[in-house]
Amino acid sequence: MTSSDERRLLGVRVLHTVAWAFFASCIVAIPILAWREQVLQAGILCGVVFAEVLVLLANDWRCPLTPVAARYTTDRRDNFDIFLPEWLARYNKEIFGTLYLVGLIVVVYRWLT
């Protein structure tokens, strides 16, 4: 791998990590906002995260940055394209998908009551 490839991979990993942190924060905030009766704000975040779900769905459940990162390395560990522990990168969708569903349930509950 050339130093140019290393720099590009670093850039993709940083961008991917920032995007992940944004969406992870939205997912964590959804039930908190809903429980605090800020249902409109929670609903907006639900929509933001749902847009990301659509992007993932359109890309075979992979972040569109993953194939970009793959151009610059032969590494294919679960976290080759992001600054996360390997276990979290491996189970990211399961963990945050579950949290998102829980958040949606809390939003609907608070909206109906």
C-alpha cells in the first residue's frame, strides 16, 4: 500500500467514523427525547435514521463508504473501513438496529399517550 493509499484510507475511515457517530448518536437520542416528551424532535431523528436505513438497503446493507475504503487496502477485517473496535463493527447493525426499534416503540408509545 502506498502512502497515498494510506492517506485516502485514513480519510475514508475518518469520514465513516464521523458518519457512524452521528447516526449512533441519533439512535441513542431517540428514546431519550421521546421519554422527555420531545416527540417531534425524536420523530425527526427517526426520519433521519430511516433515510440512512434506505441508503444501507440500497447498498446491500453495507455503508457506501466500505467499497471506497476497499480500493485502498487488502484488509477485510470488520473494522478495516472505520475506527471502531472489531466486535462493534461486526455487530453494529444488530446492536443499533435493536436500539432503533426500541426507540421507535418508545416514540409511538409517547405519541399515543
